[in-house]
Amino acid sequence: MKNYKIKDIRLAGEGRRLIERAEEEMPVIKMLKEKYYDSQFLKGVKIGGAIHVTKETAVLMRALKSFGADVAWAGCNPLSTNDKVAAALADEGFKIYAWRGLNTKEYYWCINKVIESNPDITMDDGCDIVVTLHNKFPEKLEGIIGGTEETTTGVHRIKAMEGAGVLAYPVVAVNNAETKWDFDNIYGTGQGTIDGIQRATSTLITGKTFVVAGYGHCGKGVARRARGLDAEVIVTEVDPIQALRARMDGYRVMPMEEAAKVGDIFVTATGCKEVITGKHFDYLKDGAILSNTGHFNVEVDADLLEKTAVSKEEVRPNMVRYKMPNGKKIYLLAEGRLVNLSAAEGHPSEVMDLSFANQILSLKYLVEHRGNLEKKVYEMPHEQDEFVAEMKLKAMGIHIDKLTPEQDKYLHSYSEGTH
Ligand code: ADE
């Protein structure tokens, strides 16, 4: 019986070359493979993952297998799977259930297949495995060692589960590591989102009014890259501190109702729902381009757009033109799903090198502390963060200063003041 369901196994050769190329750009994963291969710390451990099936995720999966794990995988978004990569993974013997263009039923079928493999550890990106496992397969919760969560939205959901007292096993918030969110979320989302918009529209960003909703790590990255292309950037926010930060970083800040009237290109990066919805559609300029880079497709109200529009036409891959009753055109990219992964290839490999190094170290933490952890969300130990940064610097050939013993003592004492 086949242990996979993917688009087309004949794409395996192309997928393998993509993975090999990504591997070249992920030196920290290579170093970890060399360092921990002998320990086989995942020997006999069944891992069930739902992280976007990209060439970078394939590099991670190969690493897990090299440490002895038995790996089953699904994607975590209906449009983000790279079918070539999925084919290569199936060809390499991974249990993989993923293809691009899943409907909701198929999406959860894939998630269920991973859960049916009885994982000892779950690896999530958006928390769909953990929630499905708790809601639909409670009998499988007993004995789970733990889980990891890759993204901000997933960490919010896991913390909500912890808060509600229903979380049944420990989960490491990989997203919250400094070497994850200060790099992946900022530079990865920044570059990948612009890349997705560019591939979907082929439009000039320079000179456009570019609206970024949300000034968290991801929004900051997108705003910075759009400014780098000489767009005029507007930020919308609900958090007064983030709004102030955006203003001090030099962006115009205003409510979405005002931004909707002047924006040419919109990107939502809030993690919240109904950020661009009916009232905004009425204000939009003719030809406005809407996209989302948040985890779920709830930020731009695509259902309402669909219901309200008088016609709909795909003008290019991942770019749909809606004609509204007032005669205006609104463009929606990648169905309002994350544009960086749906219309481009997600974060570049060098950045995923850091994120997935944190994933590997978190797995190591979970197996080493097996049975001694509480049913709660764990932050990554700071030493782990420093270790990942040190390895990346080493791979980049960058040396840094060290504190002298005197300096170290100074930083931990209070006796020396004004001289
Ligand atoms: N999330 C964002 N970019 C990604 C990538 N390239 N691979 C896996 N997950 C991602």
C-alpha cells in the first residue's frame, strides 16, 4: 500500500534537485546533522508534521529521518504545497499527504492521515494538527511526548488552549525564539511577500501607495521591503504601541477606512479576521490589489468579495479580477491565502535554516525532558537561541567579540557607577 497521496510522483526528479539546492543554503541544518547524527536522538520516535511542504521543509524532514525519526507529513495550507517537492519526499519513502489546491475536506483528510500514524511528537504550523488531535482523536493524546509550533497564529491558538485548560501535552513555541521571529518573520515574510505579489501581478511597486495592515514582525518586514522598492508605505494598526513604532519608523499611520481610499496594493499581516471587508471594498480605488500574508485566509473577506462581485476572472495565475456592482475592479491575489507561499516559494532557504534549526533543537529538548514536562506552552531556552545564532555566524564566516572577564563582572555588579 502506498504511504503517500500527492499530485504526481513523476515530478520527483525536479523536486529532488530543488531540495538539494535548498540544502546548500541551509548550513546550520547541515552542521546539526553532523553534530547529532551519532546520537540518533529521534530513534524510534514517530513525528507527525503539518508545515508547508516546501524545499526547505524537505531539508528539515530529511534531517529528522537522519536522526532516526519515522516521519509523516501534511501541508498546513491548501495552496502552499510544492508538488515537485512532495513527489521527491514520497519517492524517498516519507509518509506524505499533500498537494497544491486542496479543498477543505481534502486538507483535513491529509491532517487526519498524519494523526492516524500515531505520532509521538507533533510539529505544527498554525496549530491544525494539535486542535484536530484534541477534538477528533482524544484517545491518541495519551503518551504524546510533546509538540512544536512554528508560527505566531499557532502560538496564539496553543496559548488559548492552555488558557482554557485543555492542552494535553507540552508544546514548544518555536516561533518565539529570537533567531526565529526576528529573522524568519521579518526578512523571510518581507522578501517572500514582495516576491509573491511580484510573481502574481508583475506590477511596479515603486511609486505605489502600499498599505500594510499590522505592524508585528511580519508587517514590519513587508513595510521595510516595500519602502526599499520606493513605494509610499502606509501602516494600519490596532495596537497603539505598534502604531507609534510604525510612525517613528517613518510610515504614515491611519485607520484602514482611510487607507482603503488611497492604497494601490494592500497586504494584511495581522493574524486577525475581517481586516479588509465590505465597508472597505466600497472605498477602494479602481484596480486596487488585495493580498494577505497572515497564516489564515480570514484577513481579507474573500467570501464577501465573491458574493458581492458581479463577475470574476482569473487574469494571471494567482490574480483574480472582481468587478463590483459600482463598476470598479478589485484584484485578489492567491484567494486571500498567504501570498508569499501561494504565489511564490515562501521564505528563502537561508532564513528557514534558522527556523528549522530551532525546530530540531526543540525536538531534542522534548525527547531529553520526556515525561518531565507540564502540559503547557514552553518558550525556547535562551542558550538554544544563542547556539543557533553562533552556528549561523560560523557558517557565514563572521567572528564577533567576547566579553573579557572584567567586562562580564562589570555587567553583573552594581558597585561601579560614575567615574
Ligand atoms: N513558512 C514560510 N516560508 C516557508 C518555507 N520556505 N518553508 C516552510 N515554511 C515556511
